[in-house]
Amino acid sequence: MYGALLLPLAAMHGDKFKMLEIGLGCSMEYGPGASARLWRSLLPTAEIWFAESNGLCVNKARAEGKLDGLHTMIGSQSDPETLRRWVHQSGGGFHAIIDDGSHSNRDILLTLRILWPALRDGGLYFIEDLHAAVIAKCSAEDPADVCYDVGEQPEWWGALLADLRDGKDYPKLGIQRLQQKRKQATGAAFG
């Protein structure tokens, strides 16, 4: 999807292209910075931001030179204030946002609600690894929890896209209206 969608968008905006990826890969076997190296090689003039919950990992990777030319922010995407701080710190206005962070359905929805207004019109919002997002201990009584695999729920995604388009609530699917700046959502791609 990145080759078909993100790279053409980046080419359109050239050195003004701005991107945020949540998740630096600190918990991965191969260690942090794999996607950072990829994006830096593919988008050498872009303004690239990374957000990561593991501050020690970020500081170590920075000291080792793995994050040269990249901007980093530290904090948990499960905290709304942290997400708002990221928008403020980065200045928002992203052409692309990639959520490859906690892989928790709750965090995915919270992050989308808060970061969606920081996406430029015509921008792209990616959510990675939906198959890993089911919460093991999920509270069906808590409307913030989404207790099923949203990757296998086309009606959930349809409702979310409609919410982004027209601002309606879909409480049965755990989707409440995004009350901030509206953007037109015209589709979703699954890979």
C-alpha cells in the first residue's frame, strides 16, 4: 500500500512532505529504526516524525545515530494528552500518519480521533497490523473498548468512514462522532 499510495503523495509534495509514524520498533526483535531507515532512504527531503512510548530506546537509538535527520517524540498513545502534545510539538499538518504503535483497538480509535484533525486535506492515514489489535481482556461495558477484530468487521470500517465523512454516531459499533475538523474520507485500503 505504501508504494501505491504514500510514495505518489510524497512525490506530489516533494521536500514539503511531512509524515508521522507511531512506533519506532523498540519492541521488535530486529530493534528500533528499521522503518526510520526505510523512510529516510525513500524520502530523503521529507520532514519525518516518529512517536514512541519507550523513551530509553529512543534516546539510545538517537545516541547511536540511528535517528539522524528524524524528529522524535516520546509518550504513550493511550494517553489523550500525550497525543495532543505530539500534535502541538510537531505542528501537525501531516500528509501521512502511520499508526504502527500499540496495536490496541482502544488506542487505535483514540489516536485516530485526536490525530485525524492533524492530517492535511488529501492526506493518508494508515493503521498497521489490525489482526494483532484484539484486546485480550476487553470490557464490553466500556464503550472505549472494541472487543472484536475490527479488521474482520467491514460494517465497523464502513461506519468509521461514514463518521469521518458526515459526522454521524454509530454507538452500536463503538464509534462516536469526531467532533473536530472534518476531512473527507473517501475509502479504505486493506493489504
